[in-house]
Amino acid sequence: MKLASFIYQGKRSYGIVTRGGVIDLGRRLGDRYPDLKALLAASALQEASRFSQDQDLLPLSAVDFLPVIEHPEKILCVGMNYAAKRQEFDQHNPAPTLFVRFADSQTGHNRPVVKPRCSSEFDYEGELAVIIGKGGENISRDQALAHVAGYSCYMDGSARDWQHSWFTAGKNWPSTGAFGPWMTTSDEIPDPHNLAIRTWLNGHMVQEDNTASMIHKVAELIEYISTFTRLSPGDVIITGSPGGVGKKRNPPLFMKAGDRIEVEIEQIGHLSNLIVDAPVQAAAAIH
């Protein structure tokens, strides 16, 4: 089952994505579960699946995709988690590298990704996103995948010239991280470490790997993260990017307005976004 958050005729909703269109779950279940995060928190995926054969569909072309989870309590990101990426950045620390994103740094499929005006090194990173369905703390890796609701694509846009010796400033400009198009539920992905992952910039493949190349696997990451913070339904873990990023190319390759960036993960989906420049902010009035 593929679940998306979207706007239809000016109203926020969520639903099941099928070949023929979108089944609007918000119209059917919204009085109890106002958004996808609430559906996960209520452990109501099975209830939602009862509508999966409905033929009353919204056309895909009529919905405006939002981030899969629009307001996660936590977005935890893993850096340097593929062997090729660690080699590019000459990283040797064996512990997971973690940083955070804020919810307002996200955007949805086919919506603009905004290049920060203060950055001349806006880089791409295609990643597998893990959406938590069952909360908990001190989760053992043996039980960790049972806490996963599903998986999605993520384009973790990075202002490299703002990362310095930490990541937070380079990762949290508004609408720099694309999340979607939808969440593929975990029952359809029995092994999250056997998925081809690819990134294209303007139609040219710039990253290609397999999630089998992750150094710290999904279950290990959930165990590690839940040791120091409680995970909640709707929380998102972004699991790291393969090698091939623009910063380490010769010459460097960065995104600019008018570029199209795409991330595809086997069995999950194909995320596509146009890069735009950030609007010029009017100067504050002086009193």
C-alpha cells in the first residue's frame, strides 16, 4: 500500500495511491485520523487498507503532494552511511553520524526545492527515508523493523558552504529537503537492504548504489537512536546518501535554479522536484 499526504481543491488530506488515482482517506477517516501521522499513531493501517479497492478516485494530476509526514516530531538524519560516501569525505569514525532536520525544511513531490540565496554550493543527496509506525525507546535491533510503518524517497538538499564542522545549518533552509512522493508500507518491503537507489540531475544519473551498501542498517539505526530519544509514530529517519555528491566531483556539481533533481528507490517510488531560487526578502521597515 502506498500512502501520500496532499492538497486537493485547497484542502489538506491523505490517501492511498493506486495506478488509477488516489483514494481520499481524509474524506473517509478524517474525523478520527486528521492526517497520516494520526493514522499511524492509532495503528490504523489495517483499517485504512479496507478502502484499497475503492473505485472513487482522485486523479493524480489533481493532487498537490505534501511531504509524506508533514509535521514529524523528529527528523533524524544519518550522515556518511555508505562506503563510497565515506571514502569521498575521508571519514573513519565507526559510530553513526547524526544530525536533525526541522519540519519546515521539507517539501513534497513535484513542489519547488528552494536554493538558499546565501549558498553557492547547494548539493543533492538521494536517500531512503524510514517512517516510524510504532513508537518506543531502547528498541532492540531484533524488534526494530516491527516499528517501521514504511519507506519513502528523500532528497536531502545540502548547503555545503553552510555545513562548516557541523551539519545543522546546511540542512535546514526552508524547502530544501524533498520527501515523497508517498510511503510504501513495510509489508511490501521485507528487506530494506536490497533496493537500488539512484539520483538524477537534469536527466543525468549522478548517484547509483544499493541500500545493501549501508554501513549502519535500518534496524541498527533504530536501536541506536531509540537509546537516547523516544521514537514516535510519524518520526522520520533519513538513512544517508550514496557516493557521487556534487561537492566531491571534479569540477564540483551544484544545483541551481531551473535544474530538476530526481530520486528513485526500487519498489518505493520516484521523487522529482524543480530547483528554484529563494525569493528576495524585503528589508524590514526602519522605525
